[in-house]
Amino acid sequence: MPRATTTSDAFNAIAEPRRRDILSFIALQERSVNEIVDALEMEQPSVSKHLKVLKEVGLVDVRREGRQMLYRVNVMAIRPLWEWTSTFERMWRHQLLKVKDRAEKKSNL
Amino acid sequence: MPRATTTSDAFNAIAEPRRRDILSFIALQERSVNEIVDALEMEQPSVSKHLKVLKEVGLVDVRREGRQMLYRVNVMAIRPLWEWTSTFERMWRHQLLKVKDRAEKKSNL
DNA sequence: TTGACACATTCCCATATAGGAATATATTGG
DNA sequence: CCAATATATTCCTATATGGGAATGTGTCAA
């Protein structure tokens, strides 16, 4: 059995670094394909293909404006990723608190 | 060019659902390979292979205890994932606040 | 209608999978 | 040393991929 498809879920879609680059770039503001091409210095077909993957898993939305296609991040689609990582984030926060605790007790000697 | 290797970074390593299952299972407590096999109902070689990937990217640590190998999560290795998703989490938190705001203004009419 | 621009799709290919099955390695107790 | 247990590795194969190159589709302006 090969690896799960890039379009099987958000986890697989964002495994590709260039797709993360794209998401980060359009996070603040919707962008046309060519703006992405110029900003990230990628080939246009490559950008279009990555956007297609991102769209299939719901990570981006599109609207047409004249000849341009304006892509924007669907932030909610990233939520499952954030929630999964958050369970671990709580753990290292605890670890850091314990370290801090020990340091304070030591300085009180 | 094929996809980036599963061992190229944490993002690629956790794209596989079974590896996320493993990480979640050993999150609370270190576990032997067979405990993982039993809990997740996977084949032992499969678990060993997944653990190897997780170890290569630093997501787990191991120690030997007699015949057993005890694996535990290296929570800090998940931090880059959490940080990347957090930039988007801030965005939907803002969105939710705006929705809440509008709702409150409406009820004050 | 035609040309130009913006974007999407198709074809090609080398490559890294994940699972299954079989086998290898390491550790312990007797 | 031997048998049993615990884990790791190897071999196999179908399959999805990302980039490059070329081409297709859609929209506007004149």
C-alpha cells in the first residue's frame, strides 16, 4: 500500500513545504495565482496544481475576478491540525512550568 | 520529483494516520512495542517501521528495558507544527470574536 | 473576431512509500 | 548453550506524487 493521497486530508496536504508556503503567503490577504507565482518564485503550473490540492481538502477557497482567480485561506480547515498538536502543546507547557517551579524553589533556599 | 520523504520532517511524518495514532497512544505514558501493537491492533512489523520513521524525525525517544523497547513522545518535536498552525488559529479566533461582537450589538438594540 | 493575458490541465517519469510475509537480531531464564 | 520472547529488518509490489514541458480553456479589450 502506498502513502495516503495528498488530498486525503489536511495533514497530507500540508506535508508539502511549498503548499505551506502558499498558505502562509495568502493568509493575510487573498491573492491571485500570479501574485503567488511571483512572490514564491515558482512555476505557474506548479502553483495551480498545489492550489488544486489545497482546494480539494478545503484549505483554500477561490473566487473569480475578471481573468484572475483569487485564492484565500479557509482558516477553519486548519483547525483539526491545531487541535491535534495542542494536546501535545499542553504537555510541554507543563514541562516548562515544572522547570520554572524547581528553579524558584531553588532560589528560595 | 516525487513527494518529500516521510522522514524529511515532522510534517511529513505525521501525515500518516497510524503514526498519529501511535503518538497519541504513547503521549500519556511510555509504551512497549507490543503494547502499541495490542492497543492499536496493528501488525508488529508495521508498528516497528512507523516507530522508526518517528524516531528519525525526533518525534519519539526510546530506551531499552530488558527485552522491551519503551517508546515515548518527544513533545518538543511537535512544537514546529503547533507554531505553524497557531498563526492560523489566531485568525479564526478573531473571526469568532467579530461574530460574537456583532451578536452582542444586535441584542443591545 | 482576434490577440493577449491569466490560469488550468495533460503527459511523462523517477521515486518513496505502506503493508504483507518471511526472516534476522537481541535479551532473558533455565 | 537452548528455547522463548520482543523487536527489527528485508524483500516484494502497486501506487501516488511533483516537477518540467507543452497545451488547453476562459476572459477581456479593441
